[in-house]
Amino acid sequence: MVPTFKKGDFIIIKRQTEYAVGDIITYIVREENQTYYVTHRIIEKNEDEYITKGDANNREDLQSVKSDDIKGKVLFHK
């Protein structure tokens, strides 16, 4: 998320009832033997899924994010 965040920055997130394009969210990603969290910006909303992209990335993320996987919206960072 450079330049918005730098590696090691502290963020505070809060679960919301709705998320909008432009919100920065933290969500969980589950792959074969791994589970990790990603913090990216919503660039598109489709029904119950969101398309996200890191600010420094040239294109959107390959997988959409389901509402159930969102842990919260970034409210503060330092």
C-alpha cells in the first residue's frame, strides 16, 4: 500500500456494515496451507464481492474479496 502505508506501519481497523469504493480494508486470504491478511483499497463493488488493488500495484488483485472475508476498514494508521 505504499505510498499510503509503509512496511511496519500500525493500523486500526473496524468492522463495518457496508464498504464502499475507495475504502481501505483488511481481509483474510486462505490458500492451500496458508492463511494471511491483506490490506488493499476497494476499487469496485459487485453485489457481495469486492475488487481490490494495492496502491502501488499496476493492476487489480486476481481474486475478488467476499464480504465474509473482510475483517474491517482501516480507520487510522501511523
